[in-house]
Amino acid sequence: MSFFHANQREALNQNLAEMQGQINVSFEFFPPRTHDMEATLWNSIDRLSSLKPKFVSVTYGANSGERDRTHSIIKGIKDRTGLEAAPHLTCIDASRDELRTIARDYWENGIRHIVALRGDLPPGGGKPDMYACDLVALLKEEADFDISVAAYPEVHPQAKSAQADLINLKRKIDAGASRAITQFFFDVESYLRFRDRCVSTGIDVEIVPGILPVSNYRQLTKFAAMTNVRVPKWMDNIFEGLDNDPETRKMVGASIAMDMVKILSREGVKDFHFYTLNRAELSYAICHTLGVRPTVCS
């Protein structure tokens, strides 16, 4: 997939040129655990904020300390950059009253966008009391939040079937979600087939592809195995021999992601969500390829 004939690449590049100014991007970050990681995070936020993303999101842990860090970073992004900042919120580890309190606090602090997720089940945990669709409904009862939810082109690992997973997504949309952001993927066809199935099921919101620029391939394969994401065989070949060459890995990872977004843009995709892992370089380079450039003041 990463290597095209010259005429194919020319057509994709021409398509991107024609779409310049029509592409929307968003970025995901996670709360840092050390002072050095925090410095890296803010450097990345500052650099990527120059691209005027549609929004930035911050992931959310399953304990009060993680929640507090997410809340602090969200407020910091809003105050420091003026960007729309969207905290992740999970319902697996909080009561309905706690969730309502968190939602009201966000709303009172000017946070209007939330990424609503079920969250990971604890080891040995039984059937949860709430699912993401219930969280979406609760948030909509509290205020008119703009809500993003998760989607899985290659099926959620715990779903009974692809159809059951799709029905669950429709429940979240019907409850009031504004868009779905996908799990990362590398098989572009799986996303396109999934998007078609969403349309046929009556899901009429944007299905935003989640793009993960790969820098650590060994770590990726382990994470992909846990999340039911297929890593194509050709990626094994491309990353072979690069375990001790991080700079080349980054270049290869950026090239793969650039090819993906070029194909997706040709298929009419205009919104892309980047899993940054708190680093700006690869996402910035890919956005540059998409024609998303910093705003220059005259």
C-alpha cells in the first residue's frame, strides 16, 4: 500500500492540492506522569496548536488522580491556546451522580466537547452498570454537549460480532453523539467498508479515521494484538532491521500514514484524528502533507 506507481501518486497529490483548506484535523494527548513528560506534552501542544485543529482531546484514567490530571490539562489547553479541548470521560469507574458532577463542572468551566467512552473493565469485572450509550444520554441530560464516541472498523475485541458492534455504535449516535472517532487501523479498505456499513445501518454522522503514526513498531504490534487491529504483513517487511534505528522508523511511519491519508482524502474523508502519543513531529509532518499549515499573521 505504501508504494504507488508514479501516476497513482500524482493523482493522489493532485487530489490533496484540490482539497487544501477543506481538511480538518484533531489531536489526542494523554496526561503526563513526570515533569519531563509534561514539558514534552506542552511543547507538542504548542506546536500542533499552530495548525488550528478542530479540537484536541485528552485521555482519561480510571482513578481520581488521572481524572484530575486530565481536567487540569484540559483547562490549561483552553486557557493557553484557546483551542476546543475535549476531555475523555469513562463511565465504568464512576456512579451516575459522580458523572453528573464532573459534567456540570466541565460545562461551568466552558468545556463543551466530551469524548464519551465506556472504559476498560477491571480484571474479573462482571457486566457493567453503564455503557457508552448510557453516558452519552446522561451528558445530554445535563447540557447540550458536543459528544464524540469510539468506533471500531475491525470490531471491538469484546463485541459478540461485527453486526452487534455496529448496533452498539448506532445506540451511541441515537443517544446524541455528534461523531465517531475510530480506533487506529492500517488497512484502509477496512475503514472504507466500515464507513459503508455505517451508512447502510442509518448512522449519519462523520466517521473520523483515527491515524496512528508509527515510531515504535514492536510496541505497536503488542498493542494491536490487544485491540484487535490487523497489522499487514508488508509492515513487518518495511520495519525489519530498524529496531535500533529510531529516526528511520519515524520516517517510515510518517510515510505510511501520509499514504493512508492521501487515499482516504481521495475517498472523500475530510476529518482526521491523530493519536500523537504526546509528540508533535510526525503528526505535524503529515498535516503539512495534507495542506494543513500554520496560520501566518500579516
